Amino acid sequence: MNPNKMSIHSILTRQRQYLKTKSCRCVVAWIIESFNPNRRDSANNEIYNWLEMICSIDNHSSSNVIFYAHLFKKCKETGQFDYIVSLFREVINSNIYLKNMNYLFNETLILIFNDPGRIDAFEIILNETLDELDVNTRELFLYHQKLELERRMKLIAGHPKGYEEMCFEIRGNPHILAVGGRCVLCRLYFPLGVNLLDYREKIIKDRNEMLDCITTKCPGCKISSVLLIPNLL
């Protein structure tokens, strides 16, 4: 469907399950408004104003709310917020089922690095945002990211039992991500734990574009760069 011809009603109906508050409905309505290039600037400003309200921080705020409050502010200050809204449009225009605003934010975070020209700028923004968080908030946020990526990995794991055991083994460490890989030489699947932030950086900078994966040393044959680990971002 041509996004410029979308009706607010059709999208609000499709995503009605997560539009439970006025603020959520208003954000999505303004995102739809931003499909019109002539109204985009004013729509983007309204979206930011609503997000400031949704992501207002108090003593009861979740780590996700705190992280995205800092992230959106940095994007606004560095002139990248319009790009964030373009990713909102992409997510809203997809068939992704969104349960709440965090799903919209998280799906957008995954899409951020699809534009090679923006990789360096957004890597700096994300790292600075994480550095601004206190230790407890940072670890809680990373833990949520870890759980989401492990959920995705579980759907494609070649050795499901071994992968579940790896997830259980490292369940208490928010910095270690359980992944699975297939060796191109010994043809076996291996579960392993990798540093979450290192994994993200390698996926962004070093992944094989054709295979959409990164490589590492195989635990079986002990040969470097033959274990293929999929891109979960």
C-alpha cells in the first residue's frame, strides 16, 4: 500500500491492540501525518513533544523509558530525529505486530543501522546514551535487549536443546548474549555466549552482507572465522 494514501483509520485499526492510551494514538496519528512531505516538519515536532511526555522520567520509570528519553533527546540535538521518524513510518507501515510503544521503539532501534551513511553517527549516539545511564539502569536495559535477541535466536537455533542450556547458563549476566552458529567445515551447530555490545558492533561493522552474519572461531574444529553467527538485529 502506498503510505501516502494510507488512512489514519486503517492503521489505527490494524494496530488497535497497542493503542490503549491517548498519547499512543496521538503519536501514531502524527507519524501517519508525517507521510505527507508538506506537513512533515510540523508533524515531527509534534511527535517529539508527545515522546517527551511519554518518556518523562520519574522514580518509577523503566530502563526502556529512561534509555529512549535520552536517545530521542540526543537525536533531536544532533539533527537525527527526522531520520528516527522515518523509521517510525517504516515500522508503522509494516506488518509487525506492536503490543505497545516499546515495541515501536525497539523495532526502530533495530532499523537504525540500515543506512550505511548513518552508522558512525548513530553508534556514537547510542554509546553516549548508554554511558549516560546509571549502572543499574544500563544493566536492566541491556538485559531487556539480551532477552529480545535470544528470543529471535531461539526461533532459528540449529541445536535447540543446547541453545536453551546456554541461555540458562548465562541467564544472570546482562552483558553476555547466547547465540548459535554453524561451522562451514565440520557442519555442526554450536551454542555460545558472546559479549552483547561486541556482538552489536561486529554486526554493524564486520558482518558478511551476502550471508547476513558474522564469523568466529569454531569450538569444534578450532579453526578461525568458520563459525557463522546470524544477524539478530
